[in-house]
Amino acid sequence: MATDFNYGNAMMIGGSMLSAGADFYSAWSALKSSYASQILKYKAAYIDAVTEIEVEKKKRELKKIIGSQRMQTAASNIMPDVGTPMELQIESEILNEIDINLIRIAGSMEKVGLAGEAYQQKITGLSTAGQHFARGSATALNSMITQMGRQKKTTSEITNTRPRINTPWGGK
């Protein structure tokens, strides 16, 4: 049984498929945010490295300060390892340790911020991708169902058949 090709139906199917394709592409694009999330994780690792470099700089700086204090004290014919000179060195060490802890805390806070941002990027991307994928699937499925219904109607019109209705009194 041959049927005439209906260009209107073909245009409707094509348009629906283009719409579905656009939604699928949007879903794929949204998944790229997972890549952005990974970049933020790399930034967090970079912050760790920078923090440790800053800590090592502070430790070297302390050694220079204490060495300078000891030289000045020794040049004054005072014992550098007892009394006030020793207290000065201990105070310098304590202040340096505080600075080191502040550097580590600042690095940790920045890392936590990046981790939160990475998680948010990932969740947002997955959610958006799921929405676009669902919309694209629904568009394609709806288009196919609609066109199948139209095709069935068109076929029954071409063959001039009417559905039979069975009634208790035998009517057609």
C-alpha cells in the first residue's frame, strides 16, 4: 500500500529533530563545567605549593634574622645564647611561627573556597546537562509520536476506511 509523501510532516519532523539536537548539544556543553571543576582542583594544588614555598621563605628569613641578632650581640661582647639576646631570638622564632601559621591558614582558606566553587560548577553542570538531555529526548519522542499519529490518520484517509464500531444493535 503506497502512501504519498507529506512534505509538511517531514518539515515538522526535521524541525523537531533540530530542536532536540540543540538540546543535546547544550547538554554536552554543560558537561564541560566538569572540566572547569577539574581546573579549580589544579588551582587548589597550586595554592598548596605556593603556600609551602612561602613557609620555606619565612623559615630562611628567620635564620637570617637570628644570625644577624647573634652577630650583633657577639660584636658587643655579650654572650648571644643567654639572657636578653636569647629571649630576643626566642621571640623572633615565636613571631615567625605565627607568620607561618597565618600563611598556611590563608592558603587553606583559599583552597576551601576553590573546592566549594569546583563542587558548585560540577553540580550546576550536571544538573543543566540533565535538563537539556531530558528536554531533547522529550522533544524527539514527542515529535515521533505526533508524526506516527498523523501518518496513521493520513493512511486511513487514503484508503477510505472507517473504523468499525460494534454496537449492541448491530450498527456500523
